[in-house]
Amino acid sequence: MDALTSLPRDTHHVRQLLFDLPLPFSLSRANYDLFWPLIDNVYSIRNTRHATKLSRDYKYHYVICRFKRTSNITPSSSLGPRASSTKRGVISCHTAFRLVEYNDHVEFSITGDMLHRHDHSLDESDANKRNSLLRGLVQQDIAKGYAPAAVIGAIRGNGQSQLRNRLAAAGGAYLTRQDAINSGASWRLANPNALFASHESKGVVEVQAKEAFEMLDQLNWVSSPINAISLEGIIGQGIVFAQPARLSCLTRYGHLTLIDSTHKTNQLEWKLFTLMVRDLYACWLPVAHALMSNEFGELIAEFLLVIKKWTTWNLRYVLSDDSSAEIKAFRLAFLGLAAGETEVCCSEPSLSTIVTNRLLDKPSPVPSPLPTFN
């Protein structure tokens, strides 16, 4: 997350300063544009007016705390830091101030009903609402087609403590997968994008797909379009293609299949998925491919189902990079024991175990202690 790593190291202290409001004070336009998106989850702009003074145009806002309430609400028994709706009902903060925007700087000043201290902490405001900088980071990755869970994992640093500390300093300690789902849904409604265009539209996807199908036909490759919708409502589409001669290798050696993907393989930054099998000479052969706009289980499953229609595929073992989306796809595409099939997913280090047990040369290997899909 470049936006998080590029933030100043004193971000937490600046946010706390804007929360404590040692009025009056002013910020340069550059600092205001940098730090206000980090604190706008605390305040709400209620009134804005434009004015001119000494030939200088400016506008001023009447700003209040988002916890301000005008009616009495009965407190709930749930007062945890994550219970945002309860916090907003119980707390009534009357902090308010005036914000005046000039071209080169912004002034913060006192109003008549100003209270100098909040009736709550900054952490409670972060638990109640996410600031606009965090929502923007989520929407940027959603626009690229990543799943909400993957977006949250990347923003949290995937276990890197340094990035996680930066996220907490920016007010993202309570950022959840549901926040990513909500931000992604609002972004897709406001910004129709070619990556999510329908098959009837005349966007970039349709033009490039038509050219791809024409080229594959000239090469005598088989091809098919696919599309799917994830549980989070993400729309994905893709193109499945394969050389007929290679599909026969999948029929012969497909009891052990490797699946892998490469990101950003074309102008649309789609993912290229490849199925590979190992022949009698211990060589890995690519047998089928798919270009996909997204990487979620339902769309990958459509790719696998198309391949199953094209050829006989007696799958027994799958090698993957422990991708949850790929594992889910094989669960959806293969019915498992109920249809007389047994699918096993394992990571590449398990290949040595399979070779040791001499399972590669056997189309119907004996059962092993590896986990099965139900």
C-alpha cells in the first residue's frame, strides 16, 4: 500500500492533534489535503458558504462531531469498541468548530457553541466509521478486480507488523472485510468499468475478446467465453482456450494436475490461469489456459467445467499454491466421492511425497492420507 507507506511517521500524532483541536490554528493547503482525509471520520461538515473579502475568495464550513445527538437514546448493554451503532447511540458529543478554506491555507477557529474536548476517544471514532483515505485505498484495489478478502489482507500487510502499525496509525485498526465489500459495491455503482461490462456492451473487453476468438479460430484452437458472479457480488468474465492435441494429454495424464496463475498478462491486467500435467518423461505440459478478469472460486470453476466438457478428465490430485480460490473452484467443479471422484489439493512441496509413492504413473492411485474434499 503505497499510500500508507508514504504517510509521515507522525501521522498518529497529527490525527490526535486534529482530534484534540487546540483552537485556533491553521494548516497549509498541502497538509490539509494530506491529513483531513485521515480525520474526516470524526467530523461532519453541516453547512458551507462561499464569500469574498478583500478580493480573496474563500469558503467556510460549520463542522460538528459525528457523535452529536439532539435526542436522548437509551443506552444498550453492548458497549464494546466495535459496536459502532451502540456507541453512536450512547455518546452525544457537542464539539463543533468553524473551518475556513483559502487557496493557500485552511484556518480552524472557535464557534459560539464550541466545546474544547470530545466526550469520547479517537479510537471510538475509528471504530464507528472508516476515514475517506482508507475507503479510497479499498476502492482502488476493488477497481482492479481483487476480492474483498484479498484487498483487506494486502492493506493489513499480510502479517507484516510495520504495515499493520501504519494502518493503525491511519485509523484502520477496525477495517474489516465487510468494509471492503461495501466500498466496492458503492464504487461499482458510481464507476461503471470495462472490467465489469456486460457481454452486450461495446467496451474494450468485447473488442479484445472478439479479436482473441478470431485468432484462436485461425490457429484451430478450441475456445469459449465464461462469466460468473462471486458471493460478494463481483462480476467476472474470461476466455478459456486450449490446443486439441494437448487436451488428449490431459485425458491420459490428468490424474495429477497442476494449476497456476500469472497476473497482469494483458492491457486489462487480467490473470492467466494454466493447467499442466506431467508426462512419462517427467516433463510438465501446459494443456489448457484461461484469461480471467478476476480471481475468485466461482469464475475459476467455470474454467474447469468448460475443460471437463471438452475432454475426459480423471482427476485424482491437484497441485496448487494453496490458493483458497483455486481450492474452492475444484470443489465446485468436481462432485467428489458422490460422483466416484476423489480430489486432493496439496502444495508443490508435496510433489516429492507423490513421486516417492509412485503415484505419477498410475491413473488410479491408491488412497493416501492426504485430505479429501467432501
